[in-house]
Amino acid sequence: MSLKENHTAFILRAIPYSERDLIVTLYTKDHGLRSAIAKNSRSSKRFSGGVQLFRKVDAMLQPRKNNDFDLFLEMRVLEHYPNLERDYDKITIGSYGSELMRELARGDIDSQQGFDLLDAFYQELDACPNDARQLETILHHFEVLMLKGFGVLPSLHQCHRCGKSYQDMDRLQCKRTGEGLLCPSCRQPGEPVGLIEEDTLYILHYYSNPVSTPAPDALEQQDMRFQARRVLQNSFRLILQKDLKSRPMLESVLSHQ
């Protein structure tokens, strides 16, 4: 029988497996994404605090040879986020970020880095007042850090081919396939691009580093924020090859802010 392992982890998803059991997706601090079956989880005291999203837990897992799922034996809640869990917009944004990590973590990302990103993301959402601009900034800063962690952050300061600065371009255009800025000289015939406003680029610069970058006035313009969202979304499509299931609900929340 394999040895039991203790992991500090975030619960990213819990779906029914039978009447009493759950299949749980965890993001562990030391080993990244793990899937496990939690037997009798809905009634057992071994899972006090609830097997649900937005929980940092000390999880005891037992790997099983030749099986995709560990056994989830018990857990202890280390931290939860009450302000996040009682606010619809925060739940929607947090759920999207959790799904994003769950999908991207199947690739190559340092587990400690991913864990720290989730930790900061949940804490910032929990501590944020009911301020629409601030919530949106927390979300997009998390997205930028995820793209950076996977090495696919779109080029936002220069042409991604020749390195020409955006300040030297007559017009700003981004590849629709997610690579970032592309100057007119480097664009090949038929290559899909979209024109973006300079204010949109300033918003993206702000999302990249909201602590050190002054908030641009354009943040108050919904069409500029929408365009910035599309630039980031195209980059995720490049690596995921799909839109996330939580995306439509997220767009509904953001469009009303």
C-alpha cells in the first residue's frame, strides 16, 4: 500500500462521483494539480469545513498505483475567504480564476509559483471593497501573471517580431492570435490583426503592474476596458484552444460594471 501524503492545497473543483463521494481537483503547493476521490465526503467529519471552492486546506492524500485518482482521506481547512464567498461578483471572478488555473496547470508551470498566484488572488478578492474597477484590475493582473508564468504574455511595449517600440508606430495593431503588438512593416498579407487604441495599451500596461503604474483615465471608459479584455482573452485562446465554461458569466459581470 502506498504511503499517505500531506499537502497544502487549494480546492479548485469538487464534482459528484456517487451519492456520497466527490471527485476533487486540488492545486498543491509542492506538486501542482492533483485529482482525488473523497469517499463519504458529504457526511464524514474527516472533511469538516466543506469540500468546496475557495478553501486552502491541509489535505491527506494516498496515491494509487496505475490510477489517475488519489484517495482523498481527510482534510483540515487552513483558510477560507468569507468576504469573497458572500459577494456574487467576487464569486464569479474567483471561479473564473480557479478554472483558468485548473486548465493551465496541465501544462508547464512551477507549482509553488502557481500556488502563490492563487493565494494572492483569493486574498486580494477577499480584501477588496465593493469597487468595480478594483475588482476588474485584480482579475486582469492575475491573468497577466498567469500568461507571464507560462511564457506567453503578449508583447505590449513593442512589435513581437522586430522589437519596434509602440511609441514609434503610426497605428497600433495586435495579432488576433494572441502574440501582441505587430507593426505594419512586419505584418504579412492576410495576417489577422485588430487595431487598438493607445488608451487600451495604457490600460494593459496598468494591469501588468497596478502597484507601480498610475491608473490611466481610460479605465473609466467601458469600450477601452473591453478592448483590453479581448487582447488578454486572445492570448489565452492561443494556449487553451477554447473559451472557459465560466467565461460567459464573467463577461456578464464585467459588462455591467
